[in-house]
Amino acid sequence: MLNTYTIAQRNDLGEFSPVAGIPTNMTRDQAFTLANKARDNGLDVVAYNLGAE
């Protein structure tokens, strides 16, 4: 499995951009876990696959 995941936020134009300071080489499961924890703390983020760009 490729490690091309991170977490991202949606900007004002509706485009996703990676969150600064977050690794960009996570597995899908790692990114989903981190995104869920961030959402539990009130942040609007998603797991994001950089390899799909």
C-alpha cells in the first residue's frame, strides 16, 4: 500500500490543501484515524490522498 495520505482542510474556494506540519507519507488508516481525532476536537479536516492528484 502506498503511503501518500495526509489530512487536508477545504479553503474558501472549496479546494483541499494539506494541513501544514502534518506528514504527507501516512497510510490511509493513519490519515483516517488522525482526521477523526482532529474532527473530534472541532477541526474540519478530511483524510486526503496526495497520490490521486
